[in-house]
Amino acid sequence: MLLDTASLYFRAYFGVPDSVRAADGTPVNAVRGLLDFIARLLQDHHPDDLVACMDADWRPQWRVDLIPTYKAHRVAEEAPEGSPAPDVEEVPDTLSPQVPVIEAVLDALGIARVGAAGYEADDIIGTLATRAAGPVDIVTGDRDLYQLVDDRRGVRVLYPLKGVGTLQLTDEAWLREKYGVDGAGYADLALLRGDPSDGLPGVPGIGEKTAAKLLATFGDLPGIMAAVDDPAAKLTPTQRKRLAEARPYLEVAPTVVRVATDVALPSFDPAVPKEPADPATLEELAGQWGLGGSLQRVLSVLS
């Protein structure tokens, strides 16, 4: 089981009231909410391995170099007068202080926490899902990872609908019914239609349904672009014009949209721990941050 950790703690932050606080008044709603998510996932799905995948770089420069608008709207705009805006993700000011606590608690529990410089959590997930010898469940609220769904290899996405107690099980049959593509085709669909939440412009005038029809007709993005250059191909004049004009974007978008699957990762033990890796530190964290029943639920499931 691979956790898109930031996606889950963002959901926890907005799903758990910020009245959930430590003794000193610091909000710990994201920390406790994420622990509750993990306890429920372990209880319901019994994974042998569990990896909390992290964003070492939430907006990698190599993606921005190709598409400058990539996640640009999420960059915090505030900066000291006379200096450029920092390339820092704009997050709620009571969430940022909770992230180091989340990391410390995961480490003390012994739950593998993996990231790599220059890469997003999506890329860590893509790499681990590709390497895996057995079935993989990816838990994420980010539809971008639908591109990894692969029935043959047993890779599916568990998409939270309500907490993590109600999960949408995303396999190839669900993708075909919903979008008209399989996992391998989802990235092409996404880059054609665009995604405002990621700053991807898409092809003007090519929405989700048209993109799905083009992919059904021509197979994949290279097939579509070959059709643009083939006067006999069944494209409307408007479609041909729009795709031709978008060629510079379509030449670089696949590298941006498709998750990396070959990231060099540090060594780690993915096995679900039976007991905390560092009980003393965990006890200290529990006391300092008032982790209470949320932490106890994780420990109970682990044992």
C-alpha cells in the first residue's frame, strides 16, 4: 500500500476541526486525522507493506522548465518587499507546522517514509508501483495517479470519497466506464483536456469527451498527432487546427504529466511494523502533541 501522504493529510486537515489541538493550543487536526486514516486503512486492507510517499519537491524545476504554468497558481505570492516570490507552496498557515510532526510520528512508528530530491510523491509512487512484484493499492485523492492503474499487474487506486472508510476502488473497468480510457491512456486524456488545478492548459476546445473519442479512434497521443499530419485521417478541420497549434505544448506535456517510474530511492524497509521503531520518542511526541486515541488506534492495529 502506497500513501500519497500530502494528499491524505490535506484531506485530514480540512476534514477534522482545527479545534483538535495540543495542550499548548497548537492545532493537530492533520496529524490526528492522518493517524486515523492509517489505522482504518491497516484495519480494512491488511497490507503487508506500507510506504508513506513524500513530496521532496512539490513543483520540480524540470517540470516547470517544460511548462512554466505548472502549479504556478499554488505558489505563495507573499514575499519581502523587493525580493522575488519564493517558490513555496501556499498551504494553510496552521497546516505547515504539523508536517514535521507527521514526519516525526511516522518515523517513530517505523512506517517507511520515502521521498527523493527533485521529485513529487507521485513519482515515488510511480517508481514503487512499477517495481512491485505483487498487487499494489495506491491511496490518493489525486486523480493524476489513475494513470498507474493496471489490472494485469494488480495496481489499483483507492480514492477517498468520505474519509478513508469509503473508498472508490479504481480499476481499469471503472476508468473505461467513467473516462473511456484505461490506466495507460489516462495521462494522454489529462494532458489533452488540461487540468487547471495543476496549471496544465490542455488543448483549447478539446474537452474530456472529445479527448476520449480521439484516443479511442487513434490509440494514443502519437497516433493523434500522426493523424494531424495525415490529410486522410478523420479529424474535423477545427480539431486538426487546434491540435496543430498546440503541438509545442503536446511535445513537452507527456514528460510533465506522466509520473516518473525510475527514481533512484534510498534504501528502506516497507514492511508494516509490528511495534514502534522508537517507543521513547513516540511517547514523547504523543504527550507533547496530544495524539491520544488516534495514535492508540494505530498501535492497536499494528499489534
